[in-house]
Amino acid sequence: MSWVGLGTSAAYDGVLCPAKVAVTDYPRLLEYGFRQGITWWDASPTYGTHGAIRCALRRVPRREVVLCSKTVAVSGRGARADVERALRQMGVEEIDIFLLQTMRSGLEFRIRRGAWQALQDLKREGRIRAIGVAAHGLGVLQAALHEPALDVVLGRINYAGDLMDRWQEDLPSLLAGLPPVKRLLLDLLPRSLFARLAGRVHHLRASPQEQAMARELFARLAAAGKEVLGMKIFGEGALAGDVPRAVAYAAGLPWLRAILVGACSEAEIDAVVAAASQAQGGR
């Protein structure tokens, strides 16, 4: 797996994060990234990009790419359905990494225990190679330390703390992580009111203390044998004005196995790859 991975979340058209890339543009970007040495691709049913990966795999050998996807399911049945759907949509027999998406707290880990058990079962069945969480809160990082079945943590990290993990053990944060609740609120509330409520959970910056806690937890997870992968390296664009600085910071973290970036163009891919090469001494 390459140290730089290419995410596809820019196709997601959310209330707080409008789409920046058309899904139809991703096969070209994924193939271009592969030609520049990026062999880790990240997708999700939330982004609607499994089909884009299928298209890209027509021109890129499957065995040379690490595929990652996620589920927002709470139940075991829902998680299994998401995995089976991802396999069909990407046109593959096995997915390398599958994560519980947008996990904020230890309580949410317990509530989604059925989905977590399903991922463990699917790994034993050979449909998934590694399982873990995409973390959006410090509480779930703590909980991950006590999950022996967990292989991977995808966590938010950057030099400024922009959109990094915070303590999110409150009720609004819990409800934000439950898809049925989100769908109900989207149906019932005006879009502007939903956006204001979502903004209470979507914090712009972690405090220095929370940033330090996140780094400590990531280091402990790595010491426990978990693969720690980084996302939000550019804080969803807030730090994109200095790509070399953001990439160099990530490269200096000894416990960080790889970084996931949401490049939206070939030029952005080139900038990240060049910065990574420089930060890693040309390796």
C-alpha cells in the first residue's frame, strides 16, 4: 500500500460539504493517481463512488491496488448488506479494508456492535482482509484500544487541528452518527435548520489539548499493533495553501502508516505526490 492514498469523498454532496468532483471524473483521477504511484483507493456508499472504482479497475490491475470502503450501518444485517453491495458495485471478490464509518464515541461503538460483529464474520469468511473504524471522535479512539479484532484506524490528523477529533460524547454527536436519525431529521427539518444542528457536531478545530490527546491515542494504537491511517491532512482544504508543510507534518509522525487525500484534479495529485517524495527523502 502506498504512503499516499486517494479518497473519493469530494463526490459526496452533503449539507455542510457540497460536492467538489463529479463521480464520473473519478475513474480518470484514480487511474492518474495510480500512474503516479498511488495504490490505495478509498470509497464509501455515502460518496456513491463504488462504480467509479469499478471503472478504474478496467485499466488498473486489481492485485496492485488496496481498496477501502465503509458502512454507516448499525445492525449486522445492514453491515453485511453494505459489504455485499460494495463487492458487487466494485466488481471484486474481496475488499482489502472495511471500516465502520464516522464513529465518534465509545457508546456508538457499543450501539453499532451488531455491525462490528458482521465485519468480523465477513473477515473470517474471506470477503474482507482487514477491519476497523473511521474515527471522528476521541472516544472511539479510546474504545479502539480495547478491540482485539480491530486492524485499522483511519483518523483525522493535521498540524493545525482543523477538523481533528474532539470529545463527542454528547447526545447530538451520538444522534449524528446514527443514519436512521439523520434521514428522519433531513425529512422533517428545513435544510437550513438541519445545517445549523449539524454544525454543532461538525467542529472546525480541536483544542491543543484535544490534538495532543489524539496524537497520544494514535501512538498507543500503533504500539498495540493497529495500522493508523491519516485523513483530513489538509483540514478539508483549509490547509491546502501549503501542501508541503501539511504533508511534511504527517510524514514526521512515526506511528502514521499512510495518509488519505481528497485531491480533486491531476494538478493536486501531482502536488501531493511531490510533497510526499520530498518529505520522505525521495523514497
